[in-house]
Amino acid sequence: MAYAAVTSLMRTIHQSMELTGCDLQPFYEKLESLRAILEKSFNIRGDHEGLTILEVEIVEVAYTTEDMVDSESRNVFLAHNLEERSRAMWEIFFVLEQALECIDSTVKQWMAASDSMKDLKPQTSSLVSLPEHDVEQPEKIMVGRENEFEMMLDQLVRGGRELEVVSIVGMGGIGKTTLATKLYSDPYIMSRFDIRAKATVSQEYCVRNVLLGLLSSISDEPDDQLADRLQKHLKGRRYLVVIDDIWTTEAWDDIKLCFPDCINGSRILLTTRNVEVAEYASSGKPPHHMRLMNFDESWNLLHKKIFEKEGSYSPEFENIGKQIALKCGGLPLAITVIAGLLSKISKTLDEWQNVAENVSSVVSTDLEAKCMRVLALSYHHLPSHLKPCFLYFAIFAEDERIDVNKLVELWAVEGFLNKEEGKSIEEVAETCINELVDRSLISIHNLSFDGQTQRCGMHDVTRELCLREARNMNFVNVIRGKSDQNSCAQSMQCSFKSRSRISIYKEEELAWCRNSEAHSIIMLRRFKLVTLELSFKLVRVLDLHFTTCPSFPSGVLSLIHLRYLSLRFNPCLKKYRGSKEAVPSSIIDIPLSISSLCYLQTFKLYLPFTNYYPFILPLEILTMPQLRKLCMNWNYLRSHEPTENRLILKSLQCLNQLNPRYCTGSFFRLFPNLKKLQVFGVPEDFRNHKDLYDFRYLYQLEKLAFSSYCSPVACFLKNTAPSGSTPQDPLRFQTERATAPPTDVPTLLLPPPDAFPQNLKSLTFRGEIFLAWKDLSIVGKLPKLEVLKLSDNAVIGEEWEVVEEGFPHLKFLFLDNVYIRYWRASSDHFPYLERLFLRKCYSLDSIPPDFADITTLALIDISSCRQSVVNSAKQIQQDIQDNYGSSIEVHTRHLFIFDITTDEDDFEKEVASCRNNAE
């Protein structure tokens, strides 16, 4: 992980320059050149103890230097006089000079060692020593896949007369080679093509060997003569060539000119793990992505390999066999490995049950480690910048569906991502996730309604590889709990000495981290109320949002290296529950000294899981210069000092749960680069905002959301001191509303279109805001609006008649739990709409039939609506097919069945009942 450690040190130097104004660019550029050398040297395969020792030295120097640069840069930032500032700046230069001298020397040793190893083959058996085709050894058994086989067969034999490249993509062990081999040997294929040839390219490919494999010969001819002979051999004949296990676009470039296009229906079939390679080589058709097997297919494969081969088994063995098949996660190679193990162990229920309970670890530790060797090829072929991204998944639990936004937040502050010109660090993180998906190492589980990836995950067997490599590199330590004390002790012993990342699943495990030098501590399960002892002084990422603390843990203020902080604690107001005395003006939930955490980039606050009291926060929370994301939950801000001199937060990209009371032009001037804003409060907070909202100064804002939180017992602020003053009067809170909020008066008054940010792309209204449908004509005038989401009674009224130009640029529309009966609109009002989502619109009669003329429409998704809405969607689907010859998807589920003969009163009662049940 030397590459990642040097990248992290470069990020720290960059942050130091921003914080102190010191010119550290020469150090940054020198590290950049050293990192480039490390990246090239990482292409050496195998286990080399000498290089590993040198890598550890670089990592230790880089992390130690980071901590020292952090400390001294903070001293510069907080210096009271010029002498203190100068002394701290001198220390920064001295520390970096010493560190670079050491890293430079070690890299030179690295280069010398790697040069001497370039022509050597690994002396020890390693995970990368065996190519996939040698490991998989596909049998003639192919269970399921009939549809895939027929579809691929159709692609190979039909189509035009031009030469076409057909690609199969999927993770290692999913059966790409098996499918390609069955296609190659199919009798119809054999009769269809005059000549067939196949070759395996593999990771460490040799062009000469590929050519010889296709020619099925041995020769001393030069490569160019072999290529010429192959081309002549194929010319004029209809051929099928299978290129198995190709890894890079360069490998395709080396051989593609050997295949002439004889305009006779010849085909090339590629298998690869990398979508980029498949798309690069293809003839314009999308590659076929192999899916994991379903349970029935998994069980049938295991049954054929064990139960049909080995004879009769009792029903008890079959039941355990089905458990094993399910836990293999649909990966054929894992089932094959398990079947091999079951055929060797004693045929007792206890032995089989033990295998069933430990499928992932059994697959990863089988005698020849076949499965791990196949998957390890993908890991070791990753470029240096993606390896830490892959290993980071070791933090998360098995089978966890990982929140992509959370993953992006963590990667953005961890330090191992490369900075790219013209991209934010969050955009770099999103690109890395997509690259791992394209390389078949992680999979997408959920997409949001506007097509963004919401959740991703990793196959259990791939995760075992990830855990193994992460532990070997001391990149992540997963603390297992009391059931695994020995491994836990070893893990912790390792983590004390280095800057690894620690993920915690049980309460007692947090105590084991005491005094560790962990880089990151992430708690992944909900714990009871605890008092924390924060003794890990070098931690940079601290995620405690599953742990409820009695109050703000003051020990956090001593963690000066923090980049990421996520906390959940009880607000001070809770102490005054049931009390008639006024809340003191001095009450505050976070100390003013929070601003001393000058490196903090992400700060997330959570109220307890059930709570009706807001946070009272100091404005100092908005004076941390590196802050990029701030999530404050329901809150009120208190100014304890004059605020004229507070910083303009140029780094702030995302501000969540800002109380509507503070949505003023003067306040927004502080955040010139803000991209995402959520305005959040109870209805009284919105109503107490007397002035029109003014977002004009948020020039970069792309996503804006208004959320109203309504609870009959919420404790809301009755009065507040003017912004910028030192309040003397006590705070007055109220928990009961004098009357129910009127539904005919909007909670939120929309400003005119020119008061909105002109770059706004996404707008959400959530909660009882009670806009009228006609108010949305203001929203329709926003010049770049692509996404509109309306939910939970944000808009009310029986009829939505879209007027004027409508929404000329809208692509995604989501109506969720809003009261509407009649929707009147034409295709001209939504000319570029791509996706329409309707959920819990119990009263809606139908979708406007004119939507059949929206040529961009691709999906209508309906959930918990009336059958008449579904019928209108299907009619639109049919009309598009008939009129334009194109197709759209219509998804339906949880339909609300209503008898049209029921009278209006009964209908309204039924709707109310459905709403209550949904809530």
C-alpha cells in the first residue's frame, strides 16, 4: 500500500497549503514523481519479501509524516503571533525534507530490487500463479443458462455478413469459459462455420503463444510471419474464433488485425472480466453480462456433481446440501469447489453441517485455493489507484448492501484517492466505484429513481479474498468479537503498530481499540447508550453514528487529525422535558472550540433514534475551513460571538438540515461553492421565515430539497435572538400547537424563478408543505431542472393542470404519497421526460394519455396506486409501440384495489386507511 500512503501524504500536504498558505508545492511534486515510479514497479507479480519490507518502510514514513505535518500546520493556523507561526512553518519544511529524503532512498532501493526481479518467476506458489482457464477446467455440465446459451448462439449465427465481435463479461468463476466452450462445441456451430479456433490470452499474455494456439502448431517463425499465416489461413472462409480470458485493450490491439473481414458471417467470441475491454472490442453491440445462478440452478449443479455421482443420500443430507447451494451465492466455481470438498470428507451430517455454516471460508481455504486464485487475478490486475478502493470493502459486513453515498463520503476523506483536474474528490470516488463494477469485482444492487447507483455489494467469495488481502496489507482490521478472541488479539496487535482501518460490530470491541493508532474507526451496528473514552489520538475517520452518547463527547475535541466525524447524542433540551422553567440562553450542544478541528471535512450529527428535541448549535460549526459536508439534523443556530469576521467556506459542497429561519441571501454568501442544500424544520420554522427565500448567491447549487418534519409533540423554538448578536434573553420553546396547521395555507412560500439558483438540476419537496399544484409553474421555469420529487403531502389539490410551458427540461418525475385525483397535461409539457415514478398516489385516476407522444419516455414505475393508473400506463406503452415502434418498461407492484361502484365517502375513507397503514 505504498502507493496509497504516498497519495495520502500528498493530500495532507495540499490541505496544509490551503490551511497555512505555505508554499509546499516542491514537496508535492517530488512525491508525485516518486509515486509514478511506485506505480510502474507494482506490475511485478508474485511474493517478494524484499519488496514487501521496503513497501512497509515507505508506508510508515508517509503516515508518520502526515501526523507531524498535521500538527504543525494546525499550530500555524492557530498561532497567536508571528514568532509562533514562523516556528511551526519551519518545522513543516524540516519534517518534509527529512521524509522525502527517506522515501527517495527507499524508492531507489525498490527500483534496484524490482529491476533484478523483472525476469524472475515467483519462487513460491501465490494467488496469481495460475491462469483462470487452468483452474476452472469446465466440465461438460452446464446447469441452467439455457436462455443465455440460446441468446449467444443466436448472436453468433444470425446478423449481418460483416465480421462481428461478440463479448461475454462477468466475474471470475461465473462460467464465462464454460459457456464459450459449450458454444464452440455445439453441433450447429460446428456445421455453420468452415473453421474454428480458440486461444486463451490470460493476464500475462504472449502474442506469439496466442497466435500459435489459434494455428494449433509449433513454429520458430517470427511473430509477424505467424500473424500473416493466420490471416491467410482464415481468409475466404467463414470462421469462429474464441478469445478466452482477455484482460486489456492492448491485448486486443495486438491480435485484432489477424482476423480478416471476408463479408461471410465470421464471428469472434471474447470472454473477459472487464466491461471496458468488451466494449472496446465489440462491433457496436452491448456485451452479454453473465448473471449469477439462482437457487434452483445452484442446487441442480451441486446435485449433479455430488448426489448423482456419489449415489443415494438421505433427505437430511439433501437439506444441508440445499443450504450449501444457497450460501454459494450463485457462483458456479464456488459450487464446484464445495462439491470437490464434500466428495472427500466423511459422509456424516456433522461434517456437512460444518461446511454449510462456513461456506465462504471453506471455499477460500480449500487445499489448492482454486477459487481464490481465480478471483485474485482480478485484484492483482487492478491499477494501483483502485487497489485501496477494493480493499476498503473489507470494512463492511458479509452480504451488506452498502450505501454508495456513504462509501463516497468515506473514500473522499480517507486520503488514498488521486486528485484529478476538473473533478471533485467525490466525482473521483464515483468513477472508482464504476470501474470496480466494470471489472466485475462489485455489483450494483439498487438504482435511485433518477438512475443513480444507491447500493452496491460484493459476492461472499470475493469478500473473502478482500478480507485476506486487506489483512495481509494491514489496510483493514475487522474485529470479530468474543467468539474469535485469538484472531482478534492478533488483529489488534497488528493494528496498534500501524495506521490500519478498524471496523467494529460489537460494543465490547470499542474498548479493544483503546490507545490504538488506527487511521479509521467505523462502527457498523447499533449500540446502546454509551460513554466513550476516545483515546485513539491519531484517528482521521471516526464514525459513531450507530452509538447514542448521553451528550456530545468532549474527547472528540482532542482528535486534531479528524477528517470525518459522525456522532449521535442526546440534545441538551431533553433535560428540560416537562420543566416549566425557561431554557438558559447559554445552552449549547457543541462547544465553541469545535472550530479547532481545522481539518474536519465531513461532520454529521444525528439525534437519537426517537427524539422530539432539536440541537442548539453554535455558529462556530460553520468556521472550519476544510469543511466539505455538514449534516446537522433538526437544529437551531446560536451566535455567541459577533460573526462579521467568520470565514467564507469555499470548500463547503453539501449542507444538510439547514433550518429555514437562516435561509437568507447574506447567510448564503458564506458558501459560494455549495452544490447540495437541504432545508429542514418543523412547519413553525418555515412559517417563521418572514422574508422570501433568496438562493441567488448559490451559483453552484445543483440539488435543493425542502423537508418539513411534523410531529404533535416536537419541541420548536418560539423566539430567537437576532442573528449576529449576543442573546441575553432565555430561549422560549413550545411543544404544543395552539391549533392544527391549516392545509389551505402553504407552509412554504416559493420565491420567484429568478431567486432560485440558475444551475439547479434537482428539486425535492417533502412533508406537509401544502403547496398548491399551480405553484409548480414557478418551478417549471427553472432553466436546467431535470429532477423533481414531490412526496408526503408536499403538494395538495384534486387537480394538477400543467400550464404554460410546463417542465421543458425535466427528465425524472417522482410523485410519492401526494393527494391528486386528476392530472391534466400534454406531451409538450414534459418533452424530455425519461422516467415517471408514482407511489402511494391512492386517489390518482390515470396518467395523461398524451404521454404516449413523449419520445424520450423509457420507464413508468407504479406502486400502491389504483388499477386505472396501471391500465393507463399500459395503454401508453401500447400506443408508443404502435405509433413509434419503440418500447418502454412499465413496472407495477402493490396495487390499490378499489371498486368503482363505491361512493365518494367510502372512497375517501379507504384512501385515509391506506395512508395510515402506509405510515
